[in-house]
Amino acid sequence: MWRLLVPVIAIAVAAPFVPGVLQTYVDSRQSEESARQSADDENESGERIYKIQVGRDGHYVTDGKLNGRTVTMLVDTGASALALPESVAKKIGVFPKPSDYTLPVSTANGVAKAARATVREMKLGSIRLRDVDAIILKDDLLSITLLGMSALGKLDKFHFSNDTLILVQ
């Protein structure tokens, strides 16, 4: 009986401390990841590097800054340009007129009209891109910003390694 009672008492005494210990572990892992990301921002040759982990859904999604405003972007190597929903364009200070929507673009829902734009500055970690060509689509046609080839093409290179997309400038 005592052999069973001692472990049960030990578990009951330790149980209240488990969440705190787990939180400390999670916090330390996040700090390590953050430090690793900072260390990876620039390598020995002076290249600027930005890494994007694949999400659970298989997509590469990251936050970056467009004209100084934080924007969530989905990496889409099949998109020829940085594509912005109209609400995001307005958030970053780009205001297309209705008459600007003249560019025919192929979308998953067929052909639509987009407006041409230029994003003055784009930041992904230590990577800085200037004057990135973009298109703007109505919000009902595009729900998230697509990080397309007009931005990726300004990089020195990008490649996939395991479950990470590595951008190099």
C-alpha cells in the first residue's frame, strides 16, 4: 500500500508546479529561437538573411513591414508581383483611385482588374527592399498580401532548406 501511496503523494505535491516549469521551458525555447534568428540575420560574408518556417498548413507566412507598417504576407512564388488587398494598400499609405484598376490579372477566381503601385520600402528582418512593384486588388478578390516575385526577384537568392524558406540579400 505504501509503495502506491508515496508516488501518488509525490505527484499531488508536484502537480501545481508543472505549469510554471513548462512555461519557463517554452519561454527559454522562444528566447533561444529569437537569439538564433538574430544571429542568422547576417552571416560572415555580410549577407542579410531572413528565414521563414513553413506553417502547419504547408504555407510560408511571415510578418514584414511595408512603408513602415506591419503586414502579414503569404509567400507565393507563382505570383508575379507583390499583391496587396486594397485595405492593406490604404494601411500602408497607397490610395488607388477607381480609375486605376485597369491591369488585367489572372486570379484563382478568373480574370480581375488590378491597380499598379510601388511600395517605397519593404523590410523582412534585416532585409531592406526599396521601390517594389506591386498590384492592388479589391478585398473581395484577395484576403492576404502575397509576397510575389517582384519582391523575391530583388533578393540575391532564396531557397528552401528542409521546412524553411531562406531569403538572402
